[in-house]
Amino acid sequence: MNDVCSINNLTQCLLDGGVSPDLANLLTILGGVVLVATVPLVTVIFLIWIERKIAARVQDRLGPNRVGPFGLLQSVADAVKMLTKEDITPMGADKFIYNLAPIIAFATVVLIWAIIPFTPLHIGADLSIGILYFVAVASIGTVKIMIAGWSSNNKYALLGAFRTIAQLLSYEVPLVLSLLIPVMIAGTLGMQDMVRAQGSMWFVFMAPVAAVMFFIANLAETGRAPFDLLEAESEIIAGYNIEYSGFKWGMFMAGEFMHAFTAALLAAVIFLGGWWGPFVEQVPALGFVYLGLKTAVVYIFGLILRSTVPRVRIDQLMALNWKWLVPISVANVLITALLLKVVDAIGLAPQSGDFFAHLPQTLVLLVGNLVLMFGVATVLRNRGRAQRLVDEAAHPVEHEDAPVVAGAVGH
Amino acid sequence: MFELNAQSIAFIVFALFSLGGALGVVTTRNLIHATLYLILSLFGAAGFFVLLSAPFMAAVQVLVYIGAIAILIVFAVMLTRSMTRLSDIYNSQWLLSAIVAGLLFVLLLVGVILPVWGVNGTQAGREVSSIVTTTVDLGKALVDQNQYVLPFEVASLLLTAAMIGAIVVARDDKE
Amino acid sequence: MVPLWMFLAVAAGVFCIGAYGVLSRRNAVAILMGVELMLNAVNINLIAFWRYVEPLNMAGQAFAAFVFVIAAAEAAVGLAIIISVYRSRRSVIVEDVDMLKW
């Protein structure tokens, strides 16, 4: 054993040490699982801090700054507080599934981390169906809400669970449709292959409408602003997790923060080029840094959006999804499929891997996306204009620039 | 014949999920518990699909069955709660149906499965091919004009009809 | 590899348990769950046969995909009908829906 036994050649080290191949494989996989599952657990602590700091700064206050330097240990203090709270189970609740719901809440989010390519060499499990696995795991998330709402034995929790599931199931449609675009451009469902396909041009330049759709659908899927009416403390007091207290509620909250971060991570991987950056082929560890920077950009944008935009109502939410996002996503899929075939037919498809070979296809797709956005903006403007005319006919507006002549008889 | 490696352990685990979940569905009184057992059984089937080199089918199973159909069943259970507790969950012919189901299983196993594919069956000596097709081939087969594009289009028409039909049938007619 | 007959035996078992559920339960939603179990068992059978007998022909996986589609469509329409029946008769026990009986 001449080289150092590190993560990269753990299997080889174990085989050299005389362990049977099956067992060596199993131990390597277990080590990878422990590593990939621990990172989100540790990151959650940091995420809660940064969320509170940014929300505070947007609201012109300081945020947590007492516990630890810059308030970094605030989440640790919160976790200790939650652990020492009394664990209440409501009377008549179904004990087994009442306790199962927070576990599923966190587990379904950590499961997504298995397919994320961190560097050219490190990925949890290089499935050939990576994106479909993400969609499948995201759809298991609705099960936990159902059983949490039902087992609390509280009709408000049940109503909150119904509304949450309606929102989640509705916004899965534009999520999946907008994920079809990078799959079509890259030609594969696997995550590592999709990141490799972005070596010359990030997909966000080729499909900006799909990236925006993905971002909005993820905001609704994770229950972040402006779609957070389901746990709006001022309205229905925490929705489906009313009856959860102490650490179980902490698991729900940690799962929600983690889900938002994972959604930002996926947006960075699928649309912003993943681990690509200068010198990443020579020093693979730089992939972590680049991916972290891109995720931070998307996540902090989401945080600022959360503190800025007002909440939407449930009927506005459903109308936004079924009347705007789904038709736009379907039109986007049609336009992109057509343009990709046209580009292929007239011979402009990128053959080599450099930047200028990808430029014609990028420009064609970009023009298609701009036409789509222009069409949507036109429809919106016409509707807004019609609505404004209707409103002005009903309530005439006082015009302030009418001249008041001195001595005129009032009328 | 049956060595204990990772694949066989996974098979035993998923078989327990499938069969245990199925038994739970038909024996439990609480319908929400029955739905959770159904989710367990569907999860076992998804595990089988992964073992059988069909990962696309496994992901679609989780996405469609667990993520959509099971949630739909839970909604239906909650919307159709009866006010009185049922005294019994089985109807008057449960014993006969148990006998029929048991006989069917024995017939399938002894009469069809074991004689043909069992250890001494007529097709026992086949080698399992290690070349399997991928998801790309499935995608191509579904839109190839000589293969399955027609059933694919008919299936999408069926789904549209089912969606419209379900909305119309379940709509509240009081408005 | 696990021998083929074990997959078929598990699928047959799930199918027969689903058949028992359909034949012996009184609640309509429970009967629908039995039907879903049977369709699931059919899918396991199809994919097992595809893998072991003819893995190069996509007919097995395509057939299983269409079974998914049909199961989803049938579950949606069936549950819509059950909800509609509940609205008019206030009961989902199949023995109570006997208006057409002689």
C-alpha cells in the first residue's frame, strides 16, 4: 500500500487489506452514505443563521448577534432549546405515523443529495436516471404532509395539509416540464453527464425561461415565499404541523430549510453549470468551491425574494400555476424541441466542445425563449390594460391636474 | 442455487415489503393504515424493478403510484368517511374468497411457475443475459413508427379522457 | 442472480392477496386498493419476464409503462365515481349501492 488510503481509493485499500470484494464494496458505499448524509445536517445550522441575518438586514435590523461571533451559534442555541422542550403527543393521535412524519420529512430531502455531482470525481450514486430520481423523491414529500396532517387529530391541521398537498401537486407539473428542457439539450437524464454537457455553455443561457420556471416551481414546492401561505404564522398558524412541538417541529423546519437549499443546489447543477469553473479539471476539489458559490447565489436570491415579495392567496396561487406556468412550460417544451431539431437539421449543432461551436445553437434557443417571453408579456399587458379599463369605469379616478379656477362656482 | 450475496438480500427485503404490505392492505381496519401499507408494497415493487435493471420503471413507479395514486386514495378515504364505525370489514363471503385466492396461488405456483421455470423445469437452463437495454432504447421504442408510437398516443388520449372524466364526475353539481 | 421463479412467485402472491382484497372487502376504496395491488403484481411479472427472457426487446418495458398509464387512469376515474356515489348515498359500502337490483 504505497499511496495514502483516502476517500478516493478506499475500496482498493480495503481489498489490499484482505477484505472480500462484496464487503469492501459495502463498506465504501456506507462510508459515502455517511459522508453525503452528514453534510446537509451540518449545513442546516449555517443555513438558519444566514436566513435570519439576511431577512434582518433587508428589514433594516441586525439579526442574531449575541450568541457567538456574529451570532453564528444562534442555531445551536435554538437546537438545544428545542431538544429540551416537552414532547407532546395530542390525544387521539395515531402514534406510529405521528412520529414517522418528521423522519420522512428530513429523509426525503437528504435522499436528493445522493445524486448531486460535487466534483468531476465525487458523486454519491451516478444513476442513469438522476433527474427522474429527484422528481420521484420530491413527490414522496407529499406523503409526509398527508400523514402529518391526518395523524394530528386536528381538523385545522387536516385542512392545512389538504391545501399544502394541492399546492405541491399542482406545482410539480411546471417543475417536471421545465426539467425536460435541459434533458432535451443534454440528451441524458444522468446528473454527471448533464454537468459535463455544460462545459462550454451553461444551460441558463440556452434556456432562461426554463430556469425561471424551475426556480418558481421550486419556490412553491419547498413552501418558500411568496408561496408560504401554508405556514404563514399570521394566518393559519403553521398549517399541517400545528400539533408538533419540540424536536419534531425542529425536524420539519430543518427539512424545509434543507429542501430550499437542495433546490438551489439543483438549480446550480442543472442550469448554472455545476462544478465547472477555471482549473477544475486539474484540481477537482475546486468543484466544491464553484458549486458552493453558485448555490449561494441562487439561495441568497431566494432569501432576498422571501423578505421582499408579499404572500399570494391560495386562489391566486392556483390560478398562477394552471393559467400561466403550465401553458408557458408546455409552449417552452414545444418551442425548444422544434428549435433543437431545426438546428440539427441545418447543421448548426455543436460538434466540438468549445465555446464558439455552441454559440449558434445557444443564439437560436435564446431567440426562441425571447419570443416566448415577449408573447407572454404581450398577453399580460393586454389583460392588465383591459382590467384597468374595467376598474376605472367602475371607480372613476380623481384627476389631480384639473385646474382649479379661483372664483369658479363649485360643482 | 441460492447464494447469499447483496442481490439476494435485497430481493428478500423487497419481497418482505411487497408481501407484508399487501397483507396489511387486506387485513387492517383503518383505511389510512391500509394506504400506508399499500405505499410499502409499492415501494417493494419499485425495489424489484431496480433489481431487474429497469431503473426508469422504478422511478416512474414511485412517482406515479406513490406520489400520485396513493395520495389520491388517501384523499378519497378522508372525503368518504362514514359516520358510524363499521362492525366488520369483510363481507359475507370472505371465507370462500380466501379459499379461492389460496387455491389460485397454489395453482399458479405448482401448476405454472415451478414446472416451467423452476429448478427442474423445462426452461431452467437458460442463461441470464448481461446485455440489457437502457432508458434511451425505451424512449426510442415509444416513438418509433414501427414499434410503440400508436399505443403511446392512445395512452395519452386515454389519460386526457380520464382526467376530464374524473373532473366532471367528481364535480359538485350544486352550483 | 435470483432465479426467475422467485420473482414470479412473489408476483403471484401479491396478485392473490389483491384478489382476496377485492373479493372480500366491503369498502369501495379498499376494493380499489386491491385492484392496484393486482396491477402492481402484473407489472412485476412483466419486468421480470423482460429481464430474464428477452432483455433486448423493449416490449416488456413498454407494456409495463402502458399498465402504469391504465392504472393511473382507472384509479382517477374510479375514485371520482366513489366520491360521487358517496355524495348521493352517503355510503361507500358496496352492498348499499343496490338501486338497480331486482
